[in-house]
Amino acid sequence: MLFDTHVHLNAEQFNDDLQEVIERAKTEGVSHMVVVGFDRPTITRAIELCEEHEFIHASVGWHPVDAIDMTPEDLDWLRELSAHPKVVALGEMGLDYHWDKSPREIQKDVFRKQIRLAKEVGLPIIIHNRDATADIVEILKEEDAKEVGGIMHCYSGSVETAQECIDMNFYISLGGPVTFKNAKKPKEVAQAVDLDRLLVETDCPYLTPHPYRGKRNEPAYVKLVAEQIAELKGISLEEVAHATSENAKKLFGIK
């Protein structure tokens, strides 16, 4: 059974066929998934979905691209939602230096506030990183994020940085890019990182794995990610599925 640790079934791309998407995921062996909310509308929908489906959990946080829009009331709202029995993490949060909507200092401030909130409420965090690795690692260390740990979501960095994150109590989550022919780093990470620190995800509807690249991603395709990791490690799909599912349940406190 597979655990997709990062889905956006709260995205409008699933408005027309959500139930079919969920059924396909079950058919492919997906037993759990976490719907990630990152602003008011997507968080609200993530909560609705986790309440409607037993095998869906939610994560709530504020995306760095929208950091400039976050208010103190939003942070209080995240604190309230963290007590929800099916909210298993805070995030996605982090830094995004690709888009320039939110100034970097504001992104860093919002990131730090969410790490502190996670430590206050005792939940792991899900990290979004785009072109900001050094600053993210620095902030995680300064804020002692090791206390709660979490996930380096859709990890695309080096083996060395992956180990640095693991040393801070983070899991390395791989998605569709590990299946791309020219994706050297994710493949190296899949081979190098011990199975007990790996997770799998789709980030659907984005980052669709080969051979469906360019089309809408969905949770059923997390099996393709797990198959690629199994091939790179020279082990069975069942081993990867079991280990990554157990890792996710342990991290999220799901029995």
C-alpha cells in the first residue's frame, strides 16, 4: 500500500472528476494521502476533504509566494486548525525565490513564524523550497526545527544537502521528477538516501511522472515514483511501498 504525502486534490483541476481520481488511486494501491493547503481557499477545501474521506488527512500552512498576504489572523487560524484531529502537519511553508510576489525578508519572517507555531503545537512541517536551499537550511537550524522535523517536499537538491536535512530530523520526499530521464540529482538521492528516510509523493496536479509528463498528475501515479525508486535501489516495489508508508505514518502520527 502506498502513501502519497503531498497532493493538491483541493485544486480546481480536480473539480470535474474528483471521485474518479480517488477511485483510481485506491485501485493502484494508495491507502493514504495528505491534502496540502497553502492559503485560505485551499486550506478550507483540504479540511473538507479530510472530513469527507477516512483515508485522507490534511496539512495547513502558508505558501511563501503568498507570504505578503498573510495576516496575524491567518496565523491564529492555522493555530486553531492544528487541533483538528485529521490535520497532521503544518505547511507547505518555506522560501520561493523563483517568483517575486513576496519580498524575501517577508518570506523569511512568515517561514519563521510557522516553524515556531509548529513547535508550539507539536506538528511536523512540510517544506517548499525553490531556488532557496542555503537560506532554508540556515533558518531550519536557527529555529531548531529539528524539534518537530518534517518533510523536504519534492526534493531536488544534492545528496549532501539531503543528509544535512536528515540530520535535522527531516524526511526526503521524491516525486515525479525522479522518473525524468535527465533528472540526475533526484536519481542520485533515491540511490543514496536510506529507505527509512524516504517518502513518496505526487504534488498532483503538478510534476507528472513519466510517461504521463505534460498531463495532469494524480495520486494513482505515485506508484510510478515508487517503482522508479525500487529500480534505482535494486529492491522490490513492495519494499519501497511498505517502508515509505510506514515512514509517513510514523511522521504524521497515523496509526
